[in-house]
Amino acid sequence: MRENEGLTKLGSQGTEYKTEYDPSLLETFDNKHPDNDYFVKFNCPEFTSLCPITGQPDFATITISYVPQQKMVESKSLKLYLFSFRNHGDFHEDCVNIIMKDLIKLMDPKYIEVWGKFLPRGGISIDPYCNYGKPGTKWEDVAWERMTKHDMFPEKVDNR
């Protein structure tokens, strides 16, 4: 079996960038180390979506960290999926929760967190954070602990 079997985005020369929200773009591959607990972290510093009220663009850095179980998200498919929010109208809080729920449905991870750091509009930046730990496992406790302490040491915000 080829290592990239079933992956249609990776290595494709004819990449199509959809600008309407499309979770079907996401693809997975098998985790070669399902017995190890380890984090995989993605940073998307060029995330864009639209305000559902005004239609104005919102810009953010989206950070996704997860502990895989059997499946892992393929990075190019994730990039295309995040790009598909380009013309999607939703509040910042909704975007991060939608991303997290789509990835949970796709991979069934042990743990996942999604953090959006949106640039300000009207003088206010919004940084929604959500997480999930697999119920009945130690990761459920980790999720609660990280939720209660996720912003104890916020970074200095002087560039947005």
C-alpha cells in the first residue's frame, strides 16, 4: 500500500482553492504512532472569513493543536479547508468552534484545541479558544485544565 493512498490534495498540480466553506476538503492518513501521546500543531497566520452582519473581512491567526488517535489530518487538505472560510460569514467564536468540531468528526482525536487570534475591527481584537478531550479518558481532564488556564499568561498585544 502506498503511503499517500487516498490523499487527493497532496502533490496535486491542479489545486482548486474553494472560497465557500467546505469541510469535505479535509483528508486524513493513518497515525503511525497511535500508542504515543504527542501534539501536532498547525499555525495559519493568514486565515480570513467574513463578518456575518457587515460582510467585512476578518483576519486571524488560527492555531490548531491536537493529540492524534488513529487518524491525522493531512496538512494541504487542512490549508484548503481553512482557505474555504474566505467567503464564509460567521462570528469569530463560531469559526473556531466549527473548525474544532469538523476536525473532531474527521479524526476522533484524543485531544484538540483551536485558538483564533483575530485582528481588531472597531478597536477590539477577539481571541476565541475552544478545546475538547475524549470523554472518559485522561484527555477529558486535560481539556478542562487547559480551558481554565489557557490564558493565564496572555501575550503582550502591541501589533494589532
